[in-house]
Amino acid sequence: MAALASGAYAQTSDTIAKVKASGEITMGVRDSSGALSYTLGDGKYVGYHVEICQRIIGNLEKAVGKKVTVKYLSVTSQNRIPLVQNGTVDIECGSTTNNATRQKDVAFALTTFVEEVRIAVKANSGITSIAQLKGKNVATTTGTTSVQTLRKNERATGIEFKELFGKDHADSFLLLESGRADAFVMDGSILAGNIANAKNPADFKIVGEVLSVEPIAIMMRKGDPAFKKLADDTIRELAKSGEIAKIYDKWFIQPIPPKNTKVGLPASESIKAIWATPNDKPMEDYAKK
């Protein structure tokens, strides 16, 4: 009966009722999304967005009146949206850009991170700008918006390059590390996180123009206002109390596991602005500035 109820709730998009009936929630996580969401191995996941989601689940437990079992499911850029839509994943805590197209399929909590898409290269490559990518191999991750963003950038007009696709961010970074790619185009935090965990971090650097500014948010099913409100209220309270800044500092400024390296990415003015006035505006609204 419980299994049947759980299946029914997955279809009706009532996450709170589904969790109350089943006693569990499935969190979508990423293996290598920088300090936002990454694996320590053995099914353990940590990061800025993972911790914020744990705070949301803490408030969900109060709402359902019992302890909830959290199941972690590793998702990719390709399958994250379908898995949220079909009810497999209840809350996705990775590095997903909130844009108008995706808002047709899923819902986003209040923005918790604002990303700048940049280019990572080997420090000795001599590459410092988009123009120097002409004729080069450029890596990105399948299912992400980054190369589309690069192609649309006015500075990339007439610049022809070959795309190489990694199955996840670690795979894309490996393309750069092994010399198969000359550059890796991705969210700055993901680039910084992968560089921090490289064998020789000093061998790499982030260069060039900011390709786009994108709001990154925790994702959930569409048509579930009660669960979105619970998530939004949690984030709003974390921002108001200053706790969100402390969580950010823990993952982006302080040494992080497993190697106790520092990502070294202070909160940008854009991030501080969304903490001051929380909103769930899509990427397109940022482009209007």
C-alpha cells in the first residue's frame, strides 16, 4: 500500500505528502560540480547546495512530523531534468542554471548562487581570451548551457573551434588535463573546484571574458507550490540570518575535503545581491541589465 501511495504521489507532484507516506526523499546530487555538489566516494556527497538542501529537508521533517531517510542519487547534466519530472528525484541539489526554457518543465527554489561562465586553460598555454580559441579543441559537459553561451557571445563571432564533450565535469576537466582539449568552458565555480582538486593546481588558470552571468538554483517538480514554499522559506531564513554566507564561506573560502584544498572564490556582488533580495528570476532577466 505504501509503495502504491508513493507512486501515486510522484504523479501528483505533492512532495510533502509523498515524503510523509514513504518516509524518504531522493536528493539529486552531482559527482563533480565544484564546491556546489561533489562526491567523497562511498555514496557520500557534500557541498554548498547539498548542505542547503539538508537544511530544507530539516524543515521538511518538521512539516511531516518525523525523521526522513535521505537517498542520494547521482545525476548528470543530461538526465537531471527528466529525473525530476518523472518523480525519481524529489530535489536536485547540483549546479543547474535557472532559465526560461527549463522553467516550462521544472520549478526552481530561490536563487542561492550566481555563476559566471569562464574558460579554464593550462597556465602555460598562452590563451587569455575567446579570440585565441580559434582552431582549438574546447571541452564542455554534455547537457550544459556553456558552449551555447560561448557561441552566442559577440566576441566569438567568426571563431571556429572543435567541441569535445565530457560525460560529467570531471571527465571534461580530464580532457583539458590530458591535453586532448585546449580549454574547458564552464561555470567558474566548477572550474575552480576541479582545479583545486587537480594533481598540480598551479598548472591551470581561469582566463578570458565572463561569457554569461547565470542564476544557479535548487530544482524541484513543477506544480508543487507547498514544497517550493517550504524550500523558499528555508532559503529566505538562511539569507536573513546570515547563515547562508557562513555556509558559502565553509565551501568556497575554507579548506574542503577530501584534500583540504581551498577553492578560493569569494562571494561576488551578484551573489550578495540575491542574498539581500532573494528571488527566482531566470537567466534571461540577468541578461537585460
